[in-house]
Amino acid sequence: MEPPRPKVGIIGVGAMGTLFGSHLARTCDVTVLDANPETLAIVERKGLAVNGETPQRVAVANRPHDLYGSQMLFLFVKAVDTLRALRPFASELDPVTPIVSLQNGVGNEDAIRTALGGAVPVILGITTESAVTTAPGRVRTSGRGSTIVGSTSPATSRLVAELLTTSGLQAAVVYDIRPHLWGKLVANCAINALSAILDCDAGVIPKDPNAARLAEALAEEAAAVAAALKINLPFVNPWQYVTDVIAVGADARSSMAFDLVSGHPSEIDHINGAVVAFGRRAGVPTPYNDAMVRLIKAKEALRGETA
């Protein structure tokens, strides 16, 4: 008799939720929840698929209550939506259910604990997986990435990594996830807002001398803040790391670019804004990142006026 399949919940069926959900559905009973009912209706009929492969069937949650029985909950909403997405689970979700966040930026753990309580097990991680939505429940990937997770509970982190590797993804566990979170933040600071402002694919940035110099300055500022916070980044050269990240998803635009087009609030406060805030506390000047914050906020305001 085969052992029961793990029950996994996924909140957010955008590009990353679709990618991870499709993989996890191979070995787990996956239930997905999304704020867009049209997306859920299509996913319920057609499943989730990556690169045109055979779609994986998943259950669709019509309300948060349908995810209360999950043994693990993956969070794939934007950082600005974390509180909204998790508040319906307060006092309802099993308190031992791990919440797995691979979201952009820093501060997501605080938002999760604010929504669900300080005792909830939180697994934080980063991923270099890159995917672009081609249709609801359908994504195209550009190369193969990897995922790193970590928490104060190594056993739970190992369980998450095992689920991911069993599903066909690459995953590893680290003792201290903070250096990796800040490493990803360095790359996001250099790429996301700039790609959105220039309305270009990430791969354009290193090729244009002006864009490349600005991106390098953004990365160096973020790395300087991390150093002031005594966080040992998992690389020596920030700009080299940024170019390596861009190479994985060179033909993709940042999610912030899509936010500006769609009208969704951007994650600027959780990315460049986080560097500015931590830099202020640490006494590290961050004029380039501050400029990015102001430019994105100005574009958001102007978008609202012209809508």
C-alpha cells in the first residue's frame, strides 16, 4: 500500500505558483488559491503545465477554508499582498503547518507572523527558477534554477527541500538563510525597478553601458548595507552576481514591470525601499536606491492620474 500523498496548499497561481504547483502536483495532492476567479476556473479545467508538458491536475480552493487542511502552505503572492492573503487563515490553520515563502524582498517573515502569530513555523527561501506566464496555468521557463530554504527548524526545512527535489526541482537547505535572502535582494535591487522603468527585458541591462553602470551602483549600495549589518553575502563581486542572475532569465521582464502595466502595487518598498530603510539605520548612504524608489512611486502615481 502506497503512503498517502502530502497535502500541499499554494496561495497565488502566477508564474512561480504555476511552476512550483505543476512540479509538486506530480507527488503531492495540491490545492491552489488565487485572487483571480477567472484564473482559478481555467486551472480547474486545464490544470497546470510548464513548457507545454502534460498538464498536472490540481484541486482549486473556492475559499481559504479549503486550504485549512494543508500540511504545508506555499506563499507565491507579491510581498505587498502577504497580509491580505494570510489574514483569513488566522486562528484557522493548523498551528504546526509550515508556511514556505520564496517571495522577493525582506520582511516577509514579519508579515507572515503578523498575520498568523509568532509561533507559526516559517520557512524562508530564495529561488533562481525563472518563469513567464503564457496563459492562465501555463508558464515558459528559461533554463533550470535552484531553490535554497532555511529556518530555525532544520528538520522542517529538510522536509520542504525533499518535497521539492522529489517533484523534480533542485533544492538545498542552509543553516542561515539571511545571506541568501540579501544576496537575492542585491540582484532584485539592480534589476527589477530598472527593468520596469526602462520597459525592457533583464538581458538588456548589462548590454547598455548607462543601464549597466546604474545597475552596478544599485547592487553595490545594497551590498554595502548588508556589510554594515554584518551579513556575509554568498558572493564577492555584487555586479558579477547580478549578471549571473540576469543570464538565467535574460529574456524576461521583471515582475515590477508587469505591476506598472497592470496597476498592481509594486514591491518597491520591499526591495529598493528595504535597502534604503536598512541603510538609514546603519548609516550607509543609498542615493541610487532612493532614486529608484521615488521614480517607481512617481510612475505609480502618474499611472493613477491617467487611468
